[in-house]
Amino acid sequence: MLLGEHSGQLFTIIWTILVTIALNKMNLVPKWVTWLAWISSAIYFCSQAELLATVIPGFPVWALAGFIGSTLWLIWLIIMGTRFMKIKIT
């Protein structure tokens, strides 16, 4: 569980950061959407401590990090989806 959950969530965070960097450089999203991606990725990254605590007893954990981070990430994903649905392909 630790390796699969951790690597899956970590790659999701890395993907979000890379997509945000690319979209920000192309000026396709407003700054607040970029900030939402950064904040959700940082909080989602903090939730990795919960997975590490399963094998490292006493590892500090922020219990709400997983819920808050994944919820913000899903909101960001919905915003990105609706923005790209509005783009007209010429």
C-alpha cells in the first residue's frame, strides 16, 4: 500500500506542478488558478506524511491534509476542464 499510494499521489502532484508551469508560461490561465494549483499541490504533498506514518511510528501527520489537498486539487481540475471546454479550436 505504501509504495503504490505514495508514488501515485506523488506523480499526481508532480504532474499538476508541470502542467501549471506550462499553462502559466503560455498565459492560458489566470494567476488565481495557478495559485490554486500551487496551494493544492503543497497541501496534497503534506498528506504524504500520513502514508509515511504507517511505516515510521511517530511521524508528524496533519490529519486534514489529504482531504483539503485532494478537494482543492479536484476543484482545480474542474476549473481547468471547464476552461478548456470553452476554448474554440480553429
